[in-house]
Amino acid sequence: MHDIKSLEELGVVSVAVATTEFRIAANSQSQALGYEPALVFVAHPIQDRTNAELRALAEGAFEEIVAALTSQAGEPR
Amino acid sequence: MKLLDDGLVAVVKRDCPTCELVVPVLRSIDRSAPPLEVYVQDDPHYDEGLRNVVDDHELETSYLLDVETVPTLIRVRGGAEVSRIVGWNRDEWRSLTGIADLGDALPAQRPGCGSKTRDPGMPARLKVRYGETGLGSRLIELPGDVDPEEACFDRGWTDGLPVVPPTQERVLDMLTGTARSPGEIVAVIPPNLVPCSVEKVAINAVMAGCKPEYMPVVLAVIETACRAEFGLHGVLATTNAVAPAVMINGPIARAIGMNAKGNVFGQGNRANATIGRTLQLVVRNVGGGRPGEIDRAVFGSPAKYTFCFAEDEEDQRWESYAVSLGYSPQQSTVTIFPGDGNTPVIDHTARTPEELCRSFAGCLRAVYNPGHVVQLQAFLAVGGEHQQVFYQAGWSKARVKEELLKLLLVPMSEVVPGRAGTDGLEEWQVAAKDGFVPKFATGPLNIIRAGGSAGKYSAIISGIGGNKTIRPVTGEIKL
Amino acid sequence: MNSVQILLDPTAETAAVSQPRIARVPSLEGRTVGLLDIAKPRADEFIDRLDELLRARGLAVKRYRKRAFMERAAPELKQKIRAECDVVIEALAD
């Protein structure tokens, strides 16, 4: 979260991709930092997925990621 | 809190001999002149013989009833308080309750104890919990699992060192150090020219680590530093290393335990450290003055964390800086001046004031550059042992200064254009190529006393500016 | 401790309590996209696929990787991203 915040402070439009497991921590960190980045969530888990599954996750999230960089659609849900 | 409509209310705590004493009295009242509600501040098992005992260990009722002493007995009529008595006094209790033989077996009177609402720290906590804090600043809510110290760092509120998280309780406590109202505007803070209230100062004072008793000094520091003649904006928005230095004169310095002696410019003294730090934090947080933004300092210095001290006024043979300006010794003042830090002067051998002044002059001549004569000033802090050389010869501060200025004449041929060239010098000075110009041509040389007495050292605090801009300013500290 | 902690704002209160994210770009066309790997295991496969999809759209892509997940990204890395990219996608926190 800190990284994304400082990248945006440098002027780089950013989006972070995280698994749904991260949702609560993301909210907590947002409040602590006073900053809410654009976030896209993908299904948990990651560690034990096959390569094919990971690629599919990326394809599934792709449009949302692009939208989060090009509109205000990247709202944390 | 909902009190009964008509009857008697008692507020007690078990840990109070007088409250224990009146247990049989309360039982009598409960039997013969109910209703009686008894609020207990600590142990709800205060007495099993009473019918309406209410647990008030959260102190909500005690706070809202403004109880200062226990036991307190209150007559309520139509839901409103009609009268109250504190402590045990047989005549008063008989009169309030209308029970003629109340407390026959007891001594005639016994004073009460302090209410738990007055325990250390409790007034502020209860005000926050149940009352109106009277604070107007925005509230920042943090989740319970967040470290508040880290949050202060994350939000950019610190100078790089940890700060004390400014809770409402701590800020209320800090405000007890001043009678001024929290909403009163103290000064307009550069660089963003933001009006700053007493409350905002208190919040930053909490973060800096101040004690409430420092508040009158802190408020005077902020006010004085923001006066136009000092030109705080210039001090902040420079490529120079300078920091605003803070010097305190008068009785307040000793009263709050400031250091004027050994390691006077260094660490270890809470008042010195935190008062100076508050100024920096206010400039940063309220004024918006931060390194890399308006603050373009190439080097900076540790003095930009905090640079605050008291002048050593112990020896009566020299007058203090404040007295030399016309203040009385009973007044307390703050002087703000530009300070780069501490440039030591070492002289272990001089026995006479003339010799010592020659040493001082050699070091003073070198400030910024031997040929730099415009837009600079200095405070010369004469250390303990060096002071003795002057006292023993009967030299006043003024005499020392006179001698130094005589020695500090720079040949015009050696004058190097400073930031503003020769701006500030008289035309004839510039024209007279074989002439001399004073080192401190456009800014003051001030003499103060500070530092320990175990060593033959003095110190030069150099600074930019001078007579036209960034002048030392002095303000009175109102208690 | 579950309860909310409250601090008083020491600043001039000109900034939002929660800093808003900066304005989005109108479109990715002609822009360089940075992909920042935050060094969690298995994320690279995910990021590789994003890389392919971005390039398939004709976009320029640059890859970066943090030294370690637990650390903040080094200032030099952030400066590099700033210098080389218009937008950045950070992945994948789990």
C-alpha cells in the first residue's frame, strides 16, 4: 500500500491487484495511511494454482485492471 | 444517565473512610425517607443493606453530576437538583434529609475524600468520553489494530523522529497549561500563511513531547517567530542551512527546568528539546514548510530538529540579553534569531580580556567567509570559564562588543560579494578601495552567556540576514 | 484492541483525511505500462499473462520487481518507474 501511495505521489497512475483474502487488510491499511488506491481483487488462493489457472485469472481481471487505470471504476468493493 | 425524579442521590466510593462511616446513615435514609439512589464509584458491593445501589465505575453519573468529593448527597425534585452537601456533617445531613436523629452515633462531622473523577488523567478522559471537549480540529479515526505512532509517520506529521500520537485526552491535558481559549488564533504560519489556533499549537506540542507547563513559552515562541521582522519565510525558503533558534530569558526558564549550562545546545533536556521541536512541527504541519518543497536547504543541520535554550543568567555581573533590550529581570521573554548551529571557539590560554577578544575576533572573522560582510549576523555565546576572564577584568558585555567590533574590520580589498554583492554597504565604503568595512556591516553581533563551566570554550551561532530582513525578534512570555 | 483510536489532526486541514487517488488517464493508448512484481511466489505467471495481453493491445510494457515483499520498494525503483512509465500495475498481494 505504501508503494502504491508513493508512486501516485510521484504522479504515476496506479492500480494494485490483490486476492480477496487481502480485502480486510487493504481497508485497514487505507485508513491508517489516509489513502485509498485503486484495487482489483482476484479469487484466492494463488499459491497452489497451476500455470493455466493463473493465466486464466489474469485474463479474467484484465479489463477491470485497464478500467481502474482509465476511469474511476477502480473502487475498492 | 437518568436520575430519579424526586428523592435523594448519594455518590460514594468504598475506598473512603467517610463513605464507610456513613453506611448506617444511608441505611437509615433508605428505610425512612426513600427513594435513595446510591452511586458507587468503585465497588458495587459497597453495602448489601441498601436497596438501590448503582455501579458507576465508568464514572458517567459522577462526571455529569460534577462530583468533586465523596460522599456527596443531593436532593432532587422534579428531576432537577435542588441542593447538595459534601462530606459528612450531621447538622447538614439532618437538614437536607429531614431526619432529626440521623447519625446519632457518629462524630459530628468528617471531611470527604476526592472523587475518582479527579484521579490523575481522569478529567480529560471523562471529558472526551461523556462531555464536550471544546476541540475543533478534525478527528482522524484509526482502526484499533493500527500502531498510532506509525500512522503519524505515514501521514507525514513527523520530522523523521517518532512523535507522541495526539489523542484528545493528551491535547486537553496540554491545554490546561494555558488560560487562552483553544480557538484563539496565535499567529499566521508561513509558508502557506495559515492562521494557527492555540489548539493546533497544543496538538503539535503534544507530538513534540511537551509538558502542559511549557505552553506559555511555546505560544510565545510561535507568536514571536511569525512576526514579520523575523521573516520566518525567508529562513525556511532558503538554500542556506539556517534554522530558527529560540532563546529564553527570565524566571520562566528555571521554573520549567530549562538548561543554560553544560551541553546547552545538545540533547537531554526535555524543555529545551520539545519547545524548539514544537516550532518546527507547527511550521511543518500547519504552515506546510517541508524539506524538498519550499525548504530548499542544501545541507540543513541537526538544529532544524530543534534549537532552543535558555541564556545563563546566574551571574549578576552581566545583564541578560532581555535586560539589555529594556525588559526587567522579572519578565520572561523569547528571542528568535537565525542560527546555523554551533561553531566552537577554543581558547585555553588567554588571561586577559584583550587576548580573549582577539581569539573571538579571529573566529568571527571567518563566519561564512573571511571576506563576507553583508547579510550575516551572529550571536556569540560566551562560555563559563571565558565569562570569568571578563568578570575579573570588570568588562561589561558592551565593552566586549566594542572591542570585538574594533577588531572586526575587513579590508575592502578582501570583501567578497555575498549573496547580494555589496548591497547594504554605503557607497563611500565600496568606493574606498583602501578602506575597511565592518564584518558585521549589515547585521548585529550579539553577546549572550551559555554553556558549562568546565572548559575554555565559547560558541558562535552564525545566521543569515540582519538589519533589513531576518532580524532577531524578542517577545514577552505572558503567563 | 478492537476499538477505534482517535487522533486530532495537527495540520492545516487543507488535505483530505483520506488522500484521493490521482486522476486516471483518458486511455492507455500510446502510454507505457509498468508491471511491478511485489515478489510474492507464483505471481510471475499472472504478471506474464498481463504482459502478453497488454502487448497484444499494442502497448509498451516495462517490467520491474521489488527486492522483497516485506520491504518498501526502493526509492530508486520508484524513480525509475516514474521516469519510464505513465501507469503502473502492482501485483499480486495475497
